[in-house]
Amino acid sequence: MLVVTACENKKPASAATAVKSDVKYTCPMHPQIMEDHPGSCPICGMTLVKRSGQASEGAGISLNTVLQPVNSTVISNVEAITPVQKDMPTKITAQGYLDFDTRTFNNIASRFSGRIEKLYIKYAFQEIRAGQRIFDIYSPDLVSAQQDLIYLSKNSAQETELINAARQKLLLSGMTRQQVTQVVKTGKAFYSLPVFSPYEGHVHDTPHDQVSGDAPMVAGFANNLPLAIKEGMNVAKGQTLFNVVNPHKLWAILKIDQSVIASLKLNQAVQLILTDKPEKTIAGKVDFIEPALQNGDKTTSIRVYLDNMDHDLKVNSLVKAEIQTGTKHGLWIPRSAIINLGSSKVVWLKSGALYRAHEVNTGAVNGNEMQIVKGLAVTDSLAINAQYLTDSESFLKTKGHE
């Protein structure tokens, strides 16, 4: 009995000793010191440390795991999450700016050639009313046409057709009926003819390509103070002198990324926030989606029509927008769990101690969450931070061109 008992106890003792001897402790300052148990260095008294290159007890990482290719797998203890199946209200975020509604633009052009004798509009953005006198002009052609009417009225009163034709010529040239009647009644021509505005709004300078010099631009117009048109200048027939804009009508121009343009529709609700007045929000809707991309622009522009009756909104103010696009049902994960490689999107699936690269297809975006339409299940576990694990150049080259 005693012999058998002794033999039975020796096997576990020798096995324990063998396991213990596999772990060695050494001194950081004196590497020649090598012990099979923790303690202090007999030379300097420093605490012995475990020799590098040894697996920690209970690490649970096999040699096969360590030898996995680095361009597709990563060993990490980064936090893991699971996808969530739910209904999510979706929205598009965008940035843009306020501008004049060009549908309200009206040009005031010279209907005859001549010289500006008197100018009653002095500066850009001056407010004018319909029927307001804006300038006086001397036109030799118009004076000659007035004299023709005066001569016919005095010497050929029976030639009604000729008189009516002469009157109509003056009316088509821009004279008012009251002015033509006054010419016939007094027998005197207007050598300095008053011209009145047919529109109401704010005066803008002519477009930049019609103004000499390199004037600064505001909303597509030269912001000259005073205006480019001056008293004493000669103007040609048909030349645009002013633009009159309705300041009560503006629109917000928003830039939408191409990745979400498919979910954008007309009449979707839009909430605008002014960057200089974050407490002020403006409700609107998608009124127009531009059908073509601008040169060099990778975004699609949309317009939201706005009323500005109180003149609270200023042109060129920056705005942020949220566009409600509906509700999406599906798997949702944080955007940080996905890395975009251009031609594909990748997450890191957890498998034991390993994270393995896995391609997925994404759908709608809502704030910091993204919908997964293909490639994941509810039971999958994946890294919460994909960018943290994607630090291998070989991985980027390999996955980016698959």
C-alpha cells in the first residue's frame, strides 16, 4: 500500500514541476539571473520579471491563431457589439447657404440709346417702388421721333394713321402715354426724358460681365457702392442698367452627398438652422432638385423656397439642414464599426480571440448609425471601432482592390 501510494503521488508532482519549470524569471539589470519562481535578484535586489516571449498562463491563444495572415485578421481585445434590429426614422444632414430667389429678378434696360442726364438711384440695394423716377436720359433718336409727331399733329391733322403710327413708335420706345400726350399738347419735345421703374424691390448692379473692373461679388452681382452707372454716361439701346430683386423671396441652396441622393424626394420636410442664429429654426420642404451636377461639384444641389417678409434672413448666411426621408426597418450598427474602402465597406467580425475582416452592404444613414442590408446577422459580434483595427497597409491594399 505504501509503495503504491508513493508511486501515485510522484506523477502529479513531476508534472507540476515540469509546468513550473517552463516559466522563467529574470532580472532586468542582470539577465544572467534565471529562476523558476518569482522573487528578488540576489545581486541588486530588483524584483524578478517573467522572461519575454512566454505565453501568459490562461491566455487561450493557440499558435495557429497567432499565425493567421495580418491582412485579414487581427488579435485584439477591443470592445465588441451586436447589430440591432429596429425601425429607425431616417434623415439627411446637409449644409448650404441663403441666396436671392432668381425667379424674382427683373432687368431694367435702356430702350433707346442716349446719355444719362440725371440719376436718381445712387447705391446698390437701394429700395425702389413701381412707378418711381429712376433717371433722365437725352436721346437724339427719341427727340427726332417726338419732333415727327409734333410736325404731323400741327400740319397733317387729317393723317390720323400717320399720327397714330408716330404715337405708337414713341410708346414702344418707352415713353408713357402721359408723356406722349404732353408732347402733342405742348408741341415741345422732351430733351431730357424721365424714365420710371416698372418694378418694385431692391436695386442691384448689373452682372459682373457687363461691369468694367473687378468688383467684389455678392450673390452673383457686383457689390459696387455707388453703382457702376453714372450720370453723363452713354448707354446703348438694350443695355441692362439695373437688376431689381424682390428681397421678400429667398431660397436655401443645400448640397446633398451622392450616397444618399436616392432617398431624396420632392416635398420632404426640411428643418433649417442658421449657423449665426442657432436658436432660430426655419421649417420648409424640398422644392427643387437640380437635375444635373455643376462643373467640378460632386454633390447635388436642392432648393428650399423661403419667405423673408421681415428681412430677418440675410443672403449668403450659412445654414445647416435636416431632411426627413421616412422610416427604415433593418439591422443598424454604429458608423464607427464600418470602414469605407471606396469600392467596398468592411466590418471586423469577432471569432474567439480573433477579429476577421468581413464585407457588408450598407443602406440608409441616420446620424451616427448606419443600416446593414447584406452581410450581417443579429447574432454576429463585431468590433465597435473598425478604424482602430485597420492599421495594416497590406490590409488596405488587399481589401481596397478586391
